[in-house]
Amino acid sequence: MPEQRKNSYLEGKNVTKHFGGVAALSEVTFNVSKGELLCIIGPNGSGKTTLLNMITSVSALTGGEIWFKGGKLHGLASHQICKLGISRTFQDLQIFNDLSVIENLMVSCWKEHYANPLEIMLRLRRARKEEREAYARGMEILSMFELDKKASSMPLSLPFRERKFVGIARALATNPELLLLDEPAGGLSVEEVKELSRVILKLHEQGITIIFIEHRMEMVNEISHRVIVLNYGRKIAEGSFDEIKRNQEVISAYLG
Amino acid sequence: MKKLLTGNLKSALLAAVLVVLVLLPMWAGHYIISTCIFIGIYGMAALGLSVLMGYAGQVNLGPNTFMLIGAYTSAVLAVDFGISPWAGIVCGAILTAIIAYLIGKAILGLHGFILAVATACFAVVIFRLACELEITRGVYGLTSIPHYSIGSFVLNKEIHYYYLVLVVLILLAIITSNLIKSRIGRGFIALNLFHGGSEVASECVGINVGKLKVQAFVLSAVYGSIGGSIYAHYTTCLTPQPFDLWWGLVLTMMCTIGGMRSVIGPIIGSAVYIALKEIIRSTQSTTLGGFETLIFGLLFTLFLIFMPRGIVELPSLILQRFSMKTVKK
């Protein structure tokens, strides 16, 4: 088993989460390879977001194990997991509304800081350099989403589509190698979903491994390499989109 | 362009205020200078509280506790051990930082109302200790606390303390301003649940939320401690009374009245509170005198209702009203 962990990129074994008497996830086992574009689908309440929460340690596992590049993820704090190169977005965005768009990205460059609090308080050379670098990195990412002109806007003044992109941009500012997107297309129009798909594929081309939760099947079909289907906290199917759409259990539980 | 103008206007206004403050002792009397010294001392503690409450969103109902610790550490070291008051400021700040770190570690996992109660309880404990311990001389307090001195030059006049407080306050304001414009300041705002922040999202972008909260708590405590130390050596006598729970609320009031999401706000709040207090005190023989607490309680409530972001919000409110009128016309 340890050898298997050495070779695996992200691996979950019997991942279980109970909220009181309710089993949100029951013994879900999964493997993700480096460079993969994996989609998790399933009906509402099937445990998709809970699985992302387990990977990012937003809530603790009730049972099971999660490993990333041979190291344990379970038991680590979320900020430590971010430092390992795993970043995420949220279904409800959770943008920092009192920070401007660029500040939302600059605050996410946290793991790459080097100036100590004293240097910051006295605004010494290293602190100023750190600020300039964080700003430049933030602007570079924003320009990817054509949001650089809105860098100084407050998030609540932006349309929903742009706030969604700010969420993704903020996750990218942490410089992740594994990106978890929680329903990135939720609330977007058909055209906007196409734009989002292009962005996700572009990020994937840059070498970022991506796991995303989605309900929009046209997007899942278009961009995912592999799909995992959850239902009532259990994994009921896994495979390519063509395989799972023919799976009788998936059809009756979700695709209808 | 508008931003540039606003920025220039702000800088010019700030420079003008600084010039007035530097030149103030030339025409102001003893009473005004003494009042300004207290405004500055409480302004330091209120500024620290604004970092903790306004930016990091962590409630502390007993911020004056750290003033007490700073004041007594510095005073006891000077009176009982003959240690220089300058070293006393540093020792007070270090001891306060250690205590704040330990308390912060223990209570900053709590949120909202429960955190407020925990900080108030801590304030009561420290206050009772100051009242009971032999080293603090209990309710009788410490007397003959020496003034600061530089070589043989003793800072024993109002004007000396005025400039000392002014310099320290400006330094603290610059430090705070640098801090809130940095990643640490942005981190504070990111985790502030009262202002659109999220602790979960902060953690997920790599911020160690627990550590950052403790840093805000320690920093806020050190500001209070510095103010407390200067208070002790300026007044030269020290009793626990100015550090009871009411004064904790007063510091919160100062922050709220001035505006706790700004550097200048808590200092304005301190000025408004101390100035009003002096006005009420001057009418001690009239009907107003006996209603000090009531007046401040009412004022605080009105500010919370009508101007929750404090006096610093006033210019933008006036501008808003003005532009609305122009649009109507």
C-alpha cells in the first residue's frame, strides 16, 4: 500500500463524514492522477461539496484517509493544505467583500510572502518588494479573466459572472497545482458557461490538475476526462462521461 | 483624477492638522495641553483596539486591561526596582504581549457574544488582581512614580509629555497605516466576519487564521500597554480605578464614535470623548454634572444607530447628501 501512495497524486481511501447521525459521505475511495480533469456529479445532498471540504480540511474526516503526493492530508489545517498546492473555490463564492478585486488576489499570495511583521510595520524594502510582486501577480491573473480594468472595484459592485471569475482568480493567486472548483458554472448563462469551459481548459493546459463539481452536463461532457458519481454519500459510478451516462444506477439516481 | 485630488486634499489636511498640533503649546494653556495628553494616551489604546475590532473583527470588551498591565509593570519597576521608565515601557509591552498571546491563544477560537463575555471576564480578573495584590498597593495605588528623563533632563512638564505623546501616537499611526495596507492588514479584513470576510475562505487561501487573530490581539494589547506606561509616568500616581470595566467600554466607545475602520478615527473618538467629558465635568455644579455616564451611554447608542462607521464617515455622508440634492435640482 505505501508504494501505491508513492505513485498516486491524490488518493482518498474510505473517506467518511458523518454529521451527527447523518452520513454525508460513506467510505468513498478515489484516485486522481496528475494532470487530470476530473468531474464529480450527483444530486443535491449527495456529498460532492463535503468531499471537497474533506480534501481541503474545511471539516474533519470521521473516517478514512486522504493522501496527496504521498503525504497525509487528513489532520492538516486548511492553510497548510493550501501551502501544499491545493486551492479551491466555493459554491457561495465567499469572496472577501470588503477587499477590492486586486486585494482579494493579493491576500491569496500569502504563502509566498517573505517579509516579517517588523519589516511590514516599518514598510522596509523587502515589504515593499513583496507588495509589488503580489500586485503584479494579481494583475497578471486578472488579465487572464479580462478583469484587470476592474482591479480596484469592490466585488459586490461586479456582475455575478465576474464575481465567479474573481473566485477562480483568487484561488489561482495561491499558485496551486491542484484546483478544486465547486459548481463553477452555477448561475451562469450558456454563453458564460462556454467562456468558463475555455478558461478551465486553459488552466489545465498550464499544468494544473482540476477537480470540479458540476450539474451542467454539456460542460461535463465537453471538458472532463473522468467522472465520479455520488449518491447519498456513496460513490455509485466512475468512468468517462460516455460510460457513466449509460450506467443504469446513475440514470435512475441522477441523470433521469 | 478625482482620487488624486481626494488623496492630495487628505494629505494637505493631515499636514495642516500636524502643524496645528506641533504649534498648539505656543498658545494653548496648561488645561488644554493636559487634556490633549489624555486624548493621545487613550488614542493609543483606541488605535490598538481598532486594529483588533475594526479590521480583524475580534471583539474585546476589556482593552483597558492591557493599559493596566503596561501602567503597573512600568510603575512597579520604576518605584520598587529603580528601573528606568523608558525600559519600563519596553518591559510593560513585552509582558503585555506574553499575556495577550496566552489569553489570545485560549479565547480567540470563540466568536461574537461569547468572545465578548470572555474578554470582559478577563478584564474583571486582572482588575481585581490590581485591587488586591500587594505589589500594586491595592486600591491605595502607587505614588511617587518617577517621570521620564533623558540624562539629567527630566520630562516633568506638561509640554514635555505633550510632545512625547504626540511623537508616540504619530509613530503608532504610521505603523498601523503600514500594517493595514499590507498582506497582514488584508488578512485581518479577510477574516473579519462583520465585514464580508470568511475564516474558512481565509484558511483556504493560505492564511493561518488562528495565528493572525492572536497577532492582532497581541498588537492591540501592546498599543494599550504603551499608552498605559506613559499614563503612569505622566500622572505619577496609579490606582486601578481608571482601568475598570467601564473604561473598557469607553475605549470601545471611542473607536465607534471616531470610526474603527480607520487610523485617524479612534484618535478623533478619543478627542470627542475626552473633550465632552471635560465639558461635562466643568458643569459639575449644574444639572449636567451628575449625568456623565448617562449622557455617554446615550451618545454611544445614537452613534451606533445613525453613524455606525463613526465620524470619519461624516465627509462622505455630507458629499452623498450634497450630490443627491444636486441630482434633484
